[in-house]
Amino acid sequence: MLLLEVISGETLPKPDRGKMRFHKIANVNKALDFIASKGVKLVSIGAEEIVDGNLKMTLGMIWTIILRFAIQDISVEEMTAKEGLLLWCQRKTAPYKNVNVQNFHLSFKDGLAFCALIHRHRPDLIDYNKLSKDNPLENLNTAFDVAEKYLDIPRMLDPDDLQNTAMPDERAVMTYVSSYYHRFSGAQKAETAANRICKVLKVNQENERLMEEYERLASDLLEWIRRTMPWLASRQTDNSLAGVQKKLEEYRTYRRKHKPPRVEQKAKLETNFNTLQTKLRLSNRPAYMPTEGKMVSDIANAWKGLEHAEKAFEEWLLSEMMRLERLEHLAQKFKHKADAHEEWTRGKEEMLQSQDFRQCRLNELKALKKKHEAFESDLAAHQDRVEQIAAIAQELNTLEYHDSATVNARCQRICDQWDPPGCSDPAKGDRHWTKRAHHGEDRHPPSGVRQTGSSIQQLVGRNQGGPGGHLHRTYRRGDTGLIDAHNHFKATLGEADKEYQSIVGLVREVEAIVKQHQVPGGLENPYTTLTAHDLTRKWGEVRTLVPQRDATLQAELRKQQNNETLRRQFAEKANAVGPWIERQLDAVTAIGMGVHGTLEDQLHRLKEYEQGVYAYKPHIEELERVHQAVQESMIFENR
């Protein structure tokens, strides 16, 4: 009974005290009943035979006990008892030379197998390299002595018997080897427990690291968003096109260089959070709760606010760009018209204030009168130009042009200068008509040159406002109005050229007559302020500006056609990529919210989606490339 308690680790009923035969039989029966309760069948073994000292029955019972409690519970890869113990020996001794465990008799006869088992688990007890296959007795004694002294395994075998017996007892060797198994398996269990503790500590340390990294990333990302929001909310500029273009370039740099690392940081933060929560859930640990204001939802809301601010900032930049480009166009238009007006008025005021008519004869007064009538006709045409200059200046003020002070000063100077010439006309005209009344009815003057010259000058004026004008993105998709107007203008050049050649012919006739008759002052034309040189110069300007405007309009047409292509490319790719992203988000959300399938299944599906995302990445990069081209082409809308 004591043997059973020691070998099984359980407590048996108290034995009967007494030395009589029936007391001994009762105690043996208690032992046999305990063995039977463990599912061990005892065949032909009775308490009487054991008490009577039947050696065969006693040895059989002892082997049964050893087999049940020391060997049968051995399990290695679903193998039990003898096969499992043999497999354990084979694995432990596999790396050692001269050891080949195939059974429990001959394989252990030279003692190297026992030494190998000890060295495998306690290399500090035996120097295996000093052992030799030629000294089996020494090997056996070394193994048994070390096992008894350091491992508390009693000598169950006699080295001489093992050495001198042709076939050592298999059961005895198995029993002794099982002691090694139980001794080392206990150490193995302790080591396994220690490894598990280390693993738990490592997992806890990793979880702590993820928590600290999450807090750090969240704080850094939220702080970056907090610093960026005021810049995106700012609407201050120097009210110049160059200033807004600089701000737009800063925004593009922000989108290209500064934001992508933050996008990766946000993705890493979310990945770390999900990984941490999964690890805690698998470890039966409570879920991680970030500090206040650093929840994933808080970061998502802050990021959403950032994207809304980016959208509003970009829309403001583009609208401001359009407004300032409009202002630049108006400023150029104002300058062009003001320059043309000032060139026309140069010398006119002095001419009107001149008193040269007082010494003129009647025919000279008539010439001055016709010349003044031509000036009055031209003056009425310039009234519209002055009004246009004033209207442009007013619009520049309304749109808050940055150099409006200079524009206002120049406009005021033009308006102040315009009134005196207008007031001088009636007086001059009255004097001319008074002379005409005194000297009789006037003959019709040769005014063909004056009328033709005036029409050429008007043509030049229209051309200066057209071919040389500044294009301010006036071309729109499907709109060829400017090109049609320019083609219509070019169609009138043939008739204008005929007029010009007619004038040149008249001038040549006059020059020939003057040269032939040597008429003094014969080249002066009292009926117009224009000279042949003026008409030739202005007609040359028209011939130069027409092809320039042709090239400008065609370049703008190609540019707008390219912009239209970019619009269509972006729309097609965005309409394909956008729904694809929404489908992927819905699918990933469904995986995270789903309750069906194991975590391994969900992980496998997520990896499949990840591969799909990487495979689709070229489409997203192509969309980003087209978007950059759209931005660089200053395309403000896509409808």
C-alpha cells in the first residue's frame, strides 16, 4: 500500500493493524481494489498468493503497478506507454554519436544511451565527449552514479548484469528509463511554465509598448492637426496674383510632402490600436482605453475636420486665383486703353488753344474748319473709350485691386484732362461758322482722304483692342466665340487693304504733283490730322498683330482642349476609383463587425483585401498624377 501511495501520489485507506494472516490478506485486497479502481485488470492474481509469498505472482503484480503508474501515463505524439517512451528516448539521444535506441534491451547495454539522456537534460553532470563505446561498464556506472547522486533516481539495475546478460530484461530497463522520463519531464514542465511566464511577460511588455506608441502617435498627430488648422483657416493675402500663387504652391507642397507621412502615421495608429485590442481580447485582458481626447473616434473627427478645412482652403485659393487673374486682366486692359487715350490726346489741347486762325485767309480758315470737324468726329468716338476707362477703374476698385490708388489717380487725371477739350470745341466751332457767314457759301472740300483715313484709324483701334489684347481664360469648353470673331475680323482686312492702297495711291499722286510743280507746303493736308506715315505705321501694326492673335488663340484652344482631356480623364478615373474605395471600406467594415468565422479566417480575408489594394494601387497613383496635372493646369472646375 505504501508503494502504491508513493508511485500514484494518492492516499489509500488505512491498513488494518495486526500480523495475523487475515489482516495481511485484507491489506493486500485493499491494494488490489485500488489497482482495479484505476482500470487495471489483474488476471489470476489473488491476495492469498501474495501473502503466501508466491514470487511469480508478486513480481507480476509489481510490474503491473509499474506499468500502470510509471509507464502507461507516458504520452508522446499520441503514442503511449512503451512506444511513447521509446520515441522519447530516440528523440533525446538522436544528436549523440554511437547511440541508436531501437529497443529497451540491447540499445542500453553499453550505457551510452543512459549517459546521453542525462547529458541532454543536464550537460553539466557528464562530459559526453570523454565517453567511449569500448568501456560499457564504466559508462553504466557513470550513468547510474550520477543519476542516483544528482537526480535522485535509485539504482534499479546492476551494471554487471546488464553487461554480462545477452538479452537484458526489457521490463527492468523500461522501469529504470521511465524514472529518467518522469524526472526530466518534471523539469521540462517547470521550464515550460517558466517559458509561459516569460511569454506572458513579453506579451505584456509588447502591449505596454503598443499603448505607449499609440499615445505618442495620437498626441503627435493631434498636435500637428492643431497647428495646421489655423494655417488652413487663414484667408489673408497681399491681394496680388503672385502672393496667391505662392500660397497655392505652399499648399501643393503641403499635400505632396507634409501630409503623406501623417496619413501613414494615422494608418499605423489605427493598426496598432486594432492589434492591441485583438491581443488583449485573446489574452482575456480588459480592452485598452486611451486617455481622454485620444480615442480613435476623436482622431477620426479631427482628421475629418482637417479634410474639410483643406477643401475649403483649396476652394478659396482657386476662387481667389480666378478673382486676381480677372483683376490682372482688367489692370492690363485699363493700362492698354489709358495708354492709347493718352497717346491720342497728346498735343490736342495745345491745338485747340492755338490762335493761329486769326492771321489766316478765308481759304485757310475753311481748311481749319474741316480739320476741326474731323477732330469733333474723332472726339465723339473717344468719349466711349473714356467711359470704358472709368468703368474698368470702378470695377478694379470694387474687386479690391491691390494697386487701386495708382489706377484711380490715372483715371482721375484722364477725366480731368477730358473736360477742357470738350468745352473748347463749341467756341472754336462758333468762330469758324462766323467766318463762313461773313464770306459766303463754302465749296465742298475734297474730303475723301480725310474720310478714308478716319476709317483706317478706326480699324486700327479695333485691332488694338483685339489681336494684341490679353486673354483671360475667356475660352470655354465648346465655345469658339473669340476665334469666330477674329476670323470675321480677318475677313474685313481685304477691304481695309484696298482702302489703304487707295490712300497710298492718292498720296503718291499728290507727291508727284508737288514735285512736278514745286508747290510749297503741298504735302500738308488741312482736312485731317492723320498723315500718310501714321496710316502706314498703324496698318503695319495691324498686319503684325493679326498673326500674333492667331497664334495666341490657337495656343489657348490647344490648352483648353488639353484641359478638357484632363477633365475627362480625371472624371473617368475618379468615377471608377471612388466606388471601388467605398466597396473596399464596406467589405473591411463587414469583416470587423462580423461574428462568423474564426480570427484566422478574418485575418486571411483581410490579407486578401490587402493584396487587392496593392494590386489596385497603380490606378490610385494614376488618379493622383492626373489630379496634379489638373492642379498645375489651373483647372478650377469640372462640370
